[in-house]
Amino acid sequence: MKRKCLFLLMLLASIASPVYAAPTTTSLETSINLVWIMLGAFLVFFMHAGFAMVEIGFTRAKNSLNILMKNFLTVSIASIIFFFIGYGFMFGSSNHSFIGTNGFMLDNVNDIGFFVFQAMFIATCATIISGAVAERMKLSIYIVIVVAMTSFIYPIVGHWVWQGNGWLTKLGFIDFAGSTVVHLTGAAGAFVAVLFLGPRLGKYSENKVNTIPGHNIPLGALGVFILWLGWFGFNGGSSLAADPTLVPMVIGTTLLSTSSSLITSSFYSKLRFKRVDASLSFNGIIGGLVGITAGCAEISLAGSIMVGAISGFILVEGIHLLDAKLRIDDPVGAIAVHGLCGIWGTLAVGLFSTSSGLFYGNGLIQLGIQSVGVMAVVFWTTACLGTLLWVIKQVTSLRVSKEEEIAGLDFIEHGSNAYALKEVFVSSDEASIVPELGLAAKLNHLSKTEEVG
């Protein structure tokens, strides 16, 4: 009897025990690579919090809620549009090396992780425009721009460079993580949008350039820290694999270029303007990040320091040129940061690449190819978005009215404010010396008008 019971227990144990297949080297490698790409996607997603904080901190309080809404809408709209059509145009089978023709709605696409990672990139490109047009563009017009950038303009550029069969890829163009594909495309769009939009009220008067200071620079600085952190995923994740040789080099060049750019922009602003300007220094960090993005896998650690140092110089002079000389009103410096530093970073590959750069004895061929890519992307983006905005401007205004801009886009577009405006109670004697709160008075006036209506 005991033998029968023991036999039954052994039989039940063998039936209940699951059989696990031993993991193979290939399956482990695939899982590790997926985790790395997803971590990169999460970090790039978090960068949008950084962009929002930078834009809010460098602009006025009365537009903070509007900026938050634009950044949330950008991520959401970009993701949906990229799913329906953007991914297909960007990574579908190439038609004459210009545009993708399948893969819409991810039809027959198995690598969903790659889609998620790239969706974060396309949102980053679009949100660059948000900062440049801050404080005066209608929310509806901005949404139209986001749709255009994410559905067609950016995916075509991405197809040229990253699909594998695009005409710039065949030419030999190198842009590892997007100095041109992401940042220059976004900055070119921002540039043409600002040209059509015009400057903020009071920014320029006759021969004078008036400073419109941001309301919360520490918040902007926090945003820059978030961007710096997220950029390790932006560049590092672009390896698309947890390569133990490549990834540390990419992270290293990203760190050193950024540090060098901050130092250069800080000291050069002291030399140029007699003070270490905080906003220029913070933008110098982002400029260094943008500058190394194209060549972070191609440039040596020492070379990345040089790329970053020149990025900091270009950033300071670029903002001064655009703001004071050309009178391009960009509240956060997005055009200089992502555009001018993006151009420099792309061209720097032709100089500092250890495999094809001029400084490593490889001639001017790579530099010429990089130049062709830059010109093609600038022309494509400005022509497409410029045509769209010209058509829209024939129908309606791109910007809010003068009265609405003075009141702030928070109240006009969203009916509320990012910050609570608390009443200050003073005696009748003190009231005569307390200046009127212009924003509060304007909002109270508008609220009373609506109540009467």
C-alpha cells in the first residue's frame, strides 16, 4: 500500500511540474536589447517634461498653462499620427529612395518596441516649434503644424536617412541619433513659423531690442537637467542594442560634449556681455547635446570635447544674431539651439569622424555629403511648412489678437491660469502707493465682461 501511495505521489509531482526551456544566448540577447531600447524610449518621453519646464521658465507666467497643453498634445497627436501614417512613410518599403509605401497602422510590422522608440523621436521634433512660437500663436494653428510635421514632413526626412534605402543613406550621410533628422528639421520648421508669425508685442521698438525675461529661471534650469538626463537615452538608445562597446562610447561623448559646451557658453558670455549669463549657459548645455547627437558614435572622446566647445560658442553668437540682428523673436532660443547647433553637429561628423572625417586624413568627401544633407532638409522643411502656413494665413490669422496676447494665452485659450493670483489686502493709505497688478486687473476685467454678457 505504501509503495502504491509513493508511486502516485511521484506521478502527480511529475505531472504538476512545469517544463521550462532553457534560455538561449540569442533569446537573452534579444531581451536585453529590448529592455535597453524601452529604457531609452522612457527617457526620451521624460524629455518632454524637460522641454515643457524650459519653455515655461523662459517665458512669462501668463502663458504657462498654454505651454503645458501644447507639450501634452504634441506627444499624444504625434504618437497617434505616427501609428496611422507616419511610420509607413518613414520606414515602409522605399519608393525611389524618397518615401515609404507600406507599414501604415503597423501592418505586418512586428517590432513594436522600435515603433515606440521612434514615436518619442517624432514628438521631440515637433515640440521644438512650441518654444519658438510661444506666447502669441493660436493653439489651433500649432496643432495643424504638429499634424503636418508628424504625418509627412519629418517622416520623409527620416526615410531619407534612417530607413536604410533612402537617398541620403545611399549617398553616405551620417546622422546617428538625429542632429539633422530630429533637431534641424524641428528648428527649420520653427524658423519659418516665426517668420510668418512675427515677434511678440513689445519685443522690438525702432532700433531697440527689448528683453522680455522669463518668469522662473530655476524651473527652466530643472528642465535642462531633465533634458540632459533624457539625452543619454536619446543618443544611447539609438544604438538599438545594448552593445557593451558602442553604448558607453555614445554616453561618454554625450557627457563630454555637453560639459564642454556649458563651460564655453558660460565663459564666452562673460567675455561677450561682461557677465556669465545663466539662460545662455543653460541653452549651451542643450546646444552641446544637439551638437554631438549626429556623431556620438563616430567621434572620439577628445573630439567630442572640441565639438561641444564650438557648440557653446555657436549658441551664444547664434542667439545674439537671431535676436538682435535679424530680429527673429524666439523666446527660448530653440532655433539657435536645435538649428545652428544641429547644423554644426552634422557638419562636425565630416571633420571629426574617426572613420571618414577630414581631421583623420579622409579628405572633404564626408563633409560635402553632410552639407548636402543639411541643405536638403532645410529646403524640404521650410518649403513644405512655409507653403502650409501661407495658405492658412490667407484664410485666418496665425496669432491671437493684441488684447489676447496682453492678457495671456492661459486665460484666452484655456479659461484658467497656471498660478493662483491671490488678493493682497492693504489699508486705504497704502493703496495709493501699491501699483496695479496689470495681469490681474486684465483678467478681472475680462471675467466681469463675460459675466455681464
